[in-house]
Amino acid sequence: MFASLPLPLPLPLPLPLPLSDVDGALAEIAYAFEELHADGVVVRTRSHGVYLGDPRLEPVFAELGRRGAVVFVHPASPVCGERSALGRPRPMVEFVFDTARSLTDLIFAGTLARHPGLKAVVPHCGGAAVAQLRRLYYDLAGQVARRVVRHRARPGAGHRLALPDHRQRPDPVPPPRPLRKPMPSEDPMQEEAVSQDAPSFPAQPPAPPDPARLPLPPHARPAPGVRLLRGAVYAVPDGSRPLETDLWLPEPADGPLPVVVFVHGGGWRTGLRDDPGPRFRHWLPGPFARLAGAGVAVVCPDYRLSGEARHPAQLDDLRALLVWLRDRAGELGLDPDRVILWGESAGGHLAALTALTLGAAGAGASAVTVRGCVTWYAPTDLTRLADDHPPGRFDPRDPASREALLLGAAPAAAPGPARDASPALRVTPAAPPFLLLHGTEDELVPCAQSDRLATALRAAGVPVEQVRVPGANHLWLGLAEEEVERVFARTAGFVTRHCARETDGQEDNPLGIRSSEEP
């Protein structure tokens, strides 16, 4: 699903672009990606004579680049299209040339260079665009595009998307012929001379920006006393999308803030970084706003899902987040020595694994000080899932299981990676305190999985609070509303105790959230 951005201009022209149009586009971007979870956005090659390189549209492309958004450029016709089409149907003639016209405008305006995070998809193989636009994605529908690709297709010449075209049968495309290689020119706007023997143009993409130096996103105020920064880029893994995090901050802040890092669930395969589960979606204010309102910064990061990368990529992402928090702690008013990791389901697994392996060599041990870890109904030993499930419920040889997709092979076929990805098997005496909450009726992740981690922590002498929640299924389904409130209160109480400052041997209570001993 792609969302259309509102970029109309009032007539007559020329007039300055009204702020309402730019603001409307920015609001639509936020709504499309954060509420609708769109796959990208659509813009036309031009709107009322204004093309995409117009400097008045810079805020829109800056936001799209910051999000690493997919942008489909839909072809249109110029204002003079009736005359320039030479009496032919305008789409036949002008869609191709207006695509090239708009791309040329983007190139000369420097928009693509300024925002390398953009993933632009252009129709008709770029129309008459210059061949050095290697990092764009080209739609190959249509006879013109198929003929163009015969002459342009070669490694490094761009990404080709073979999209279906229902209007005509595809004609066969012969193997691509080598392009004549361009010679460097002193004038980048001048058409490059070509020579069969010239060296190939270097197609290396520019280095990604340093996330520690990128500007922070604008803030919103989702609740009184709470400031929200959505979509701050904290890492740019090689060959992957930029990874973003949301930050829920108290306002005003009283000194450096303790930090809770929430890791979302979803079977390592899906999930949203700001979603603690269906039992909390109706809360106003929500769990993160409640913690922020009580004086704690809450950080909700993305991480690479199993469809994007295998273990230990997810662990690497969370370690990168902790390094980013340390680097920007002063700017954000955070205390990197008071961090709690908290996750639900697969996110609880990742939170526990991160907390237990930070002391390993090269694992970012000096990034922050993790004071504790909270897991909700998390898998902890991937090698024993079949033992903990009812007979026949879990097949450790199934290559399509969630665990297999995380590891790259079924747990039974990859015992080494399965052990490496099991928090219960990575416990050391240096581990921080843990709070484990798990429903006794969990049908997706057996409660025995939390038992295994609790047993390993106690054997290592690590403080652990284990709470078996009677009658609760996965995602806290089956619990009464007041019991869900108590689960959250227990979590908040753990944060209070373990993120408190030590003053003259006494601990403060920066949250002031009461918690019961048992949910």
C-alpha cells in the first residue's frame, strides 16, 4: 500500500507554496507510516507546473529521506502536454518525457544527493533519464522500457523491478549487452562522452551518515508532561534499511533520566516498535507515556526482523542502540548508567539475550550500565522448546517455525546457533537482576521457558523475581483488566527500584509508581 502525498499548488502560478501544503504532506507522511504502516508514498512528477526538485518541497524530501522511505514517482503530463504530444495520446508521449524531466530536476537540484536514504521507484525505466542513476529502482512495464533495458541493463546500472503489466503481453528480452563506459567530464551537466575502452564508472554508494550526528526528529506532545521524538535513526546496517527508535521523554526533565528500552515482540518476524500488545492499545495515556510522565525516558527501537537478517543481527542492532544512547545521552538528557531492558515475547528474548551478553568481548560492554531486565512471556531456551510444549505441539525439525526463520535453520538442525540464541544458556554471575512474568496458560511460549531462565539465574547467584501469572495466556489474554494493570505496576516497580539513584546509602523513588508484590 502506497499513500498519496498532497502536493497541490493553487492557481494562478507562480505563487509561493503555502505552508499548509508542506505541513499537510508532512502530516500525511507521519500518518501513512506510523498509523497505516504504508509500504511507501506516491508523488507525481509535477503538480501544476512545479517539479520535484523545487526548493519549496525540500522539507518533504528531507522527511522522506530521514525515514528511508520508498517513493514511487507517478508520471504525469506537463501543462503544455496537449501541444507537445504532437496529437498523440499524452500518456504515450509525455509520461515518458515528464518522468525524465522530473528526474533531471531532482538531479540538478541535488535532492537525491542530499537524501541518500530515499528509495525512489521511477516508471518507464526512467524515461529518457541519464544512465548514471544507478541507485534508483526502475519499473520495466511497457514496450519502451523493455527496449531501453536491452541497451542499459548491466550490473550496477540500477535496480530493475519486473512488475506485471496487464495491458500487453511481455516481449522477450535478450541477454543484456555491455554498455559503452562513460568517460569523466569536467561539466557534470554536459552529456558524457563514451568510449568502448574507457574505465567503468565507480558505482559505490556514498557512505551512510553517522547516526550519532544526524539531527533529531521534531517532537510531539502525546500527553501532558511528555515529549515524543518519533523515528530517530540510531543505526544504518550495511545492506539494510535505517533503523529507527522512538523516545518518550518527561518534560520538564529533572536531571539525567533513567532509561527503559522496550523491545517489541512478534515472533522475530513482525511487530511494531511502539506496541506492547493488544491489552494496552486502548490505554490513555499508554504505558510509555505513563512511565515518561513519572520521570523515566522510554526508548522503543526497531530491529532487523528474521525476514531481513538472521541471528545475531537482532542482537547487534540492540547493542548499536545502546552505543547510540551513550553517544547522545548528554544531548537527550539521559543517564547511560541507569538502563533497564524490557521486552515482550520475542522482544523479551532479545532483551534478555542483550542483558546477558553485554559483558562479552566486543559486545559493547562499555556502552551503558544495564541495571536490570524485565521479560514478559519470553522464550529463553530454543533447544528445549519441544520438551516444554505439549507433545506434538512444537517440531524442532520444522524449517518454517519462527525459531528456524530466526536461526536460518530448524533448531534441531542448528544446535550451535540455537544454544547461542538461548538466554537461559548464556547466564553468568555478572548478569543484572531480572523480573520474569509469564502466564500459566500460555499456549504459544510455555511458562516452563521462564522457569528455565529463572533456574539458571538462581544457580549463578543473580537476583531474580519470577511471577507466574495464573490464568494468563500469551499477550496477557484471559486476564481481567485490573490484573493487566497489576502486571504493568509490577514492571514499573522493578524499574523504580533498580533505576533509583543511590544517595547517602538511600535509594530515591524517581517514579512514584506503587506496585503490588504479586500481579
